Amino acid sequence: MNGKVIVITSGKGGVGKTTATASIGAALALEGKQVAVVDMDIGLRNLDVVMGLENRIVFNVVDAIKGKCKIKQAAIKDRRIDSLYLFPASQSDNKDVLTPDSMVRFCKELRKEFDYILLDCPAGIERGFENSVAPADEALVICTPEVSSVRDADRVIGLLLSKSITPRLIVNRIIPEMVERGDMLSHQDVVDVLSIELIGLVEMDDQVVIATNTGISPVLQKGSKAGEAFKRIAQRLNGRKDIPIEVPQVNKSIWKKIGQKLGLG
Amino acid sequence: MLNGFTQELQRIFQGIFGKGKPSSKDTAKNRIQLALICDKLEISEDILKNLQMDIVEVISRYFEIDTQAIKLDISKAEGKSALVVNTPILAAKRQPLPRPEPIKAPRAKGR
């Protein structure tokens, strides 16, 4: 096996990297792929709680890289999805314990066992970012339709391009009602500014909060719009170019429909 | 449902009485575009150093200069930026050195 390493990054914190990593990982595994998700936020781990695996941690990614355990011992199998494995971050170290070179070597081993290795990059553009980007073949940049997030995404895109990685973009937490009212940047506005290829649009979804509360992936929640969007992103990552990018739409009320029929919309 | 109805009413009135304020997303887009332009004018130390070395190389072909004393700055005023190179000239060269082969690969990658 020669797996692909994909880094999920954003620059800014709190835009949905961890949720995206867990969801896309779960969706790829549901497609029948062997998937490893790696929490690169050494010292501030969170991917484990998002996936509901926080009680099962014995060894972590730092232990595996430093040879304190075998790589297999650090992998935690998902509770619900068979071919999904988590490599949790260490909570006691800091980002400097890893180096870009050690990450390249670690991922080289993972490539033998997995089809996809998703790296959940920490916020910022310092050592943790360098460590996460060094082994990556591809990158997904995630941003929300806000000025601060778009600015940071632009910075990160610049850094990735200088490392010869052409990232693809996920616009997260779109609120279609606000976009329609003109009070939120549309995905088109974001793409205009960042000018990179889009891979998916994710709507703001209460189900994601519930999923994080319970540790059950939104991909497994029926009717979760974000879950569906992440599934489509996973399919596109997996080479399905025929899956169109769906733009989140306003749920039209009957009055609006009447209004539009009358040509007032 | 009623909420949708009132929104529709608002829209109709907006249509009749013309557009009021520009939407906040337009403000956001303008702000982000301006911020990015400003961000990109901030050039990193490394790039500036590379640029300085290149400039020294070029000027040295024509003048004898004190390569240690050369100063390179980007000054900003009224939304415009200027590159200021300041170097003491020690002497002019009679015969400028021949031009080297054009540089093929850029030294520093950028966007």
C-alpha cells in the first residue's frame, strides 16, 4: 500500500479543522478505505474527544515517533467504523518534540498500512504547522466566511504554495439565510479572494455541536447537512470528480415561494 | 412562516424605495481585499536580504560601492510603498563588467 498524506489546515483556530478531519476521515473509511487520522496539536489534543475515543488512549503519536512504543500500539480503532484509526496527540509535550523530518519518516511507515493519512494541523504557522505540512502530499485549507478567517487562510495558502503544495478549499459554517440577505460572504466571494480550487461547501449545522457532545461523527447522523457535505468532500478526495459541489440553500418558506412566483423575490 | 412573510415585505419595500445601506458582506469583501494587499507589502527579512544581495551584485557591475554600508528599506506613506536603496559610491568603473547569464530559478519562492 502507498497511502496518501493529506494535511487539513486553516491558520486561524476554531474554524472547524478538527471536526473536518474527523468527519472526512470517517467518510473515507465508510467508503472502504483504510484511514488514519493524526492529531498534530501536540500539547492541546482534541481530535480524541471529537471522535469519542478519549478513554482509550494508552500511547500517543509522540511515543510512536520517539520509539517508546510500536506504531500499531499508538493507533486507536474507532468505536463504530472499522477501518478508521486515530493517532492521538500527546498532552504533556509541546510542538518542539517533533521535527518535520521525524514526521516524514513516521508518515512513510503509515503509508504502508493506510490508504489515507489525514493530519489535523494545529492553528498557527509555527512549528506545529511545519511538522504537519512536511510529510503532506495534498492540503485542504478550511475557512469560514469571515474576514479574519479568510485572511489567515490566504497566508496559509501562500505558505503551502511556497512548499509546492496546491491546496484545495473548504468553506465551512455557511449560513445560507445570511448569505441571501447580503450579511455573509458567499462562497463565491471567498473563492474570488483566495483564488484556489474549491473542494466543498459545508453549511452551519446544529448536528455538529451534538456530534461533538456525543463523540459520534456527524457523518453517521442521518439528515446532518454538514455530515452529507463532508461525505461528498471525501468522495471528491477519493477521485470522484463527478460529484458536484452543492451550494447550501435557504429552506424556502411558503410565503417566499409565493413571493417568487409573483416575481417579487 | 410569519418571519418569512415579513422578510418578503421588507424586500418589496427595499425594492420600491431603492437600496438603503450597502450590505455588510460587501463591506467585508472590501476590507479583506484591502487587508490582503497590505499584508503582502510586508516583505520578510529573508526576501529583503536576497533582494539586497542581488542589487549589490548589479550595482557592483557599474560602481565600486561599500557593500557593507548599503541600506535597503521599504517606506510606506499614504497607502503607497517605495523601495529605497541607499549606498555610498566609492568610484565609478570605467568599463562595466559584462552581464551574467540571466538567472533561471528565482531564489525565493513567493506567490
